[in-house]
Amino acid sequence: MAMKMPAEEKYKEKKKILVVDDYLPTRRLIVDALEQSSQYEVNEAENGEEALQLFNKNNYDLVISDIMMPGMSGMDLLNRIREKNLFAAVIMITGNPTVDLTVSAIKKGAVDFLTKPFDIDDLLFKVDIHLRGKKLLSKEGAEIIQDQANLKDKSDELSKQGYIFDSIEDSPLDNDVIFEKIAALALKLVDGEVCSILLFDEQDNEFHPKVVKGEAEEINRNYTHSSALKMVFNEVVDRKEAVMISSNEHQDISPSLICAPLMIRNSILGILSIRKKKNREIFNKKDLHHILSLTKRASLNLENKILYESIYSNIMDTLKSLISSIQARDHYTEEHSQRVTEMSLRIAAQMGCSMKDMESLKIAGVLHDVGKIATPDSILLKPDKLTLEEFLIIKNHPTIGENILRPVVLLEKERKIIECHHERWDGKGYPWGISGTEIPFLARILSVADSFDAMTNNRPYRPAMPVEEAIEELGKNKNTQFDEDVVNAFIKIL
Ligand SMILES: [Fe+2]
């Protein structure tokens, strides 16, 4: 007989929410909507200072704050709240969702955003989701204290859950990797036999398996196609809630199954479905809680990631057009940037750099001379040697490049590389004259590739140097112009 349990219990105690907005009508709208629910105790503040005073006195589960406020801004408030309580959920509201604000709020730990004008149902949904996520985590916390024997296991599990966020952060380009990791983690958390993640296509009402993981994966691939499961999946989609079934009715479902939705905004992105190992006890409420906190975190992170990706691809398009505009004036700069990027990546791979570093280098390599956009044609395209004055102008390009990219907070690391690509190991470079390991490592790589490419290509004012000679030149300048390790790695590749 099938035994179904409601996925969530209603909250027993009231959750405390603080609403911060200097604009009274918006604040009232939010407070009124929240007060419709008997589950919340709501306080309000009209500015950051007042909010902080209240926050110091009360233990709020959730803060909803406008970003643009006179005096202490929402971002400052977010910082101060984080200093006091790492776990309070903060949802930011903004009328002007710029890249800077959105991304730095993500980095500072805002759990979510709303853009004005917002749909009040959307707000209520988010409030509900974040408070449930919190409840689940605090419940786990209580269990840890109660059950000393399981302390290590449990904290391992929690750290595994923290690992989801890190994993997602670490793999900004590949959703598949994230799904793989979520499925693997789910299996470990609840002793599952097979876990699948299926993406839901609203158009044709179909579920498309994205990942199937577990013991005997090949056999289990069929498991996502059984009609019994499809019924359960449909139920999850209809209810937008997790379902836990323990049954001997269907062979596919035996002994026990949890299906939980992966939500983006208020719609179903997909379903995580996990089956307990055969000959084991059925799933219990604790398992359900683990899976729910996993899918909710994963959902939030996927949502943020999709936001990040769309911002990121917009920025990259803009930057590419910037590069093309340089190319229109100067073919050399674009081709040179491409070659330098490729060489830098090979050096980085040789030196065992992480994927993240390689991504940074890819961006910084392509953009390293973007500041030359401000160099007059008479200097940039001059067929003769530059005068000292002209050289001083061209020396501004790393700083100008950094300035151009400064509004793009996403590219903090890449900006630093661009700014420092003409620094020298001995401190005689520009713009800052920093030396040795003060120069970012990736900038030291870029500098070697940059110089080598400049030497081995024809310039209007001098012919290309033979490769052997250029290598010799690099070797001679180890520990003066260049980082010795980088030069050695480069020579090895060549
Ligand atoms: Fe340069």
C-alpha cells in the first residue's frame, strides 16, 4: 500500500521578518501581504540605521531590504547584518538592477532579489522558500546536538551541502557538472541506490533525464521511463512540492522513493528523484529534509547562476564589440591578443593552474590591451619608433583598460591581471612598479606570453625576431623582467 506523506509540515512558531524600505507605500504593501499570513511576525524600518537597531534586539529569520535608501544603503545594511548573523536570510529589492549591485549582493550573501515593480506573490513565494530552507537547516542543527554519536556524520553531511554552493561557484560554465554533483550528493546523503535529475519541458509535458546516477547505472536508465514514476513526477509538477512514497505496489518504486522539484522562480525546472537501496529501511522524514534542503539550495544556486550567466554573456558581448572596434583601427592588437591568450593558457596548463584561473586568463588575455582604445592613431599606428612622450602615453593603457572594466565587478581578478601585465619581476615595470609575487601570478604569465609574441612578430618599426633568439631573450631576463618559473614553463612547452 502506498503511504504518502505531506512534504512539509506547517511552521509551528512564528517566523520573524524585518521589512526595510524608505518608501512607505512599498513598505506597507510588503508588510500587509506578509501579515495576511498568520505564520509571520513582521516589523518594519524606514532606514538602515533603524533596521540595524531592531536587528540587534531581535532575532530575525529574514530581512527584506530595499537597496537604494538615504543614509545607510541596503548593501551596507547587508554587510552589517552578515557581521552579526551569518545565517539570517536577506532578500534585496532594487528598482535599478545594475550588474554591480546584483553581483556584489550575491557575493555579500543576499539569498535573493526582487526587482521593482515586483509581483507580491513572487515575494511571498520567495519568503516561504527561504524560511523553509532555514527551518530545515536549523532542524538538522538540533538533531546534531541531540545525537552525539552521529555528530561527525551529520556535520559531514552539512559540509557536503555547503559544498554544493562551492561546486556551483567553481563551475561557472557547466550546468551538467552541477547536476552530476547534486545527484551524487543526494545518493550519499540518504543512502540512495539511484538518483536521477530530469528536466521538465512544459511545452510537451515531458521529463528529459539529465543525469542518472547510482549503482548499476545502465539498468537504472530505464527506471526514469516507468509509467508509475511518471505519475509521481506529474504529481510533483502539479503540486510544486516534494513527494515521498514508500510502497511495494510498483517494482520500480520499491522500497521507497523521494521526488523533489528543482524550482527556478515559481516554475519547475526539473525533478530530483531518488530511490532507496533495496533491502534497506524505507526513507524517513529526516531523509526527506535532507533532500529538500539539497534541492532548495541547488534551486537557488541554479537561479543565481542563470542570472549570473545572462549578465556575464551580455558583458562578454559588449567587450567583444569593444575589441572589434580596436581591430577596426589596428589589426595587430586583435591578432596579438588572440595569440597571447592561447600562449598564456598553455603556460597556465603547464603550471597546473585551475580551471577558474584558465577562465580568468582567457578573458584577461583577450582584453589585456583594451586600454589602447584611448591611444591616438598617430601613436598606435606609428610606423617609426615612439618618442619618449609617445611612449608615456602608451604606458597608460593598462590603467585605462582596468578603468574601462571597473564597472564590471564580475571581472575583478581579470582587471587586476590587465592592470599588471606590464609590471616586471624586478619592480621596474609600469604602472605601479610592483615586484616579484606582488604581481598577480596570472599577470606574470601574461607578461611572458605578451613579450614573446611582440618579439616574434613584425612591427612597423622593426622586423620579427627569430623564435630561438626570442627564447634566449626570455632566458636572459629571468628574475629581472620575468618570473623565472613562468619562463621555464614556457620554454618547456616550446
Ligand atoms: Fe600591453
